[in-house]
Amino acid sequence: MSCPQILEKLDRYLDGELPAGDASAVSRHLETCHECAAVRTNRTALRERMRRLARDADVPANMHTRADARIDSETAPAYHRRGFLAAAAAVVLSFGAYLSWRSTHRTDAELEKDYIASVVSDIPPVLSIGLRQHIHCAVFRHYPNPAPDIDELTRTADAQCAALIPVMRQHVPRGFQVVMAHRCEYEGRQYTHVIARHGVSLISLLVTRPRQGEGFKGTSMDSAGGDRGFSVAGFETSGYLVYVVSDLNQLPNYSTLDAMAPALRTALT
Ligand SMILES: [Zn+2]
Ligand SMILES: [Zn+2]
């Protein structure tokens, strides 16, 4: 089987739903193909993440997903002064709901689309821009393992990516390593994207051009989130929308962007 055929069968393989012949063909392929094995590793981590969400969740039986964004009156004014908007989504999935949801999504694209929709539903649109791309490009991606050499990554990146790499390296929490720096596109929008990883934990720095009417002006918000889901914080420079998105708690996620902001304002002029 070719790599695309393997990847097409991967979820059913992980679910133990493949006929024996197919399953052993997939097993053999994964032993020799690093690319597909990396996808398997990432997919397994994503499943584990969702199982954890389900396990930790304390939710009404009929509430499959919930995204919360609330204003924190104590911290919001400080954020407002700095011109930041920060929010986090708490994604809560019951395990039973996850399983039935999983079984109705046969392709990665379908799974991803629904997953993103469930996560961003209650997030302010300007913040969902960064969150969507983090999930689309960082969470549903496989990474070179071990992490690429940072000098090589910087040398091969374009100018804006290369300028963001050292900012990211300096300010991500201890243990995180930059594993990706690239330009990417989703739903017609272009991003400059730097990703750092620590275990299955991911942090994205995302930069994109605002469209007509998009911006953070006059808005300030903080929100609940924490270890069940994603946190997103954003601000704008004169020409860009800038985001840090991660599975960290809301405060460290926000603090990471806050610490980067001066350097980012300089780099993004
Ligand atoms: Zn392969
Ligand atoms: Zn990307």
C-alpha cells in the first residue's frame, strides 16, 4: 500500500476495525515508513488528548462539547490597557460522545472540520482566526522527529519566519522546542507560523494580515479555559494580527504573548 492509502486507513487501524490482512499490511508499513509512523504518533497523541478531555470532564450527559469564554473582571482592565484580547476555549467532550462522534467521521478532513467548529463556536471571531489555524495546522500535523536543527530551520525559512524564530525560542516556557516555521494557508488566508512542542503540548505563534473590519480595537477580554482545552491570546500591530495559541492554561498562554509583544512589534513593521 502507498502512504496515502495507509493514512486513509489509519484511523480504522487505530480503532481495530480493519480486516486482519489490511491491519498487518498497515503494521508492516508503519515499521519502515517514518512519515506514516510520525502521523500515527501524532494521531495517537491527539486521541489521548481527547480521552483526557473526556476523562477530566464533568459535564451534563447530553452536553457533548462546550466552549466557554468569559470576562475576568480582575485581569481584564490590565489586558485592556495593553491592547490585548485574550480568550480560551474549554473543550469538554464526554468519552461516549467522543466515540460516537469519532465513528461518524471517516476522513481526517471531516474530523478536523467538526473539531474546529466545536472549539471555536463561542470564541470571538477575531480570536478564532488564530485558534482555527493552530488546530488545523499544528494539532493535526505530524512533526519531524527528532526536532529539526534550529540553524537549518532558520536558514531555510523565509525572512518573516526567520525573524520570528528567535522571539519564539526566547519566550516559550521551559522545555518547549521550536519544531516548525513556515508559511501556511487555510480557508484563503495566509499565515506565518512558528510551532514549538513539548511532549504532546503545542504552542503556535501565528501572524496574518487583517481583512476589512477585523481587529482588536475597543475589545478586551479574558476567559476561562485551562487544562481541558486551548488558550488563545492576540493583539494587532499596524499591519498584522498576532496570536499565541496553545494547550497551556490561559494565564501562561497570555504571558507568553505578552513577553513576546515588544519584539514582535519590532519584527513586524
Ligand atoms: Zn508511509
Ligand atoms: Zn502552519
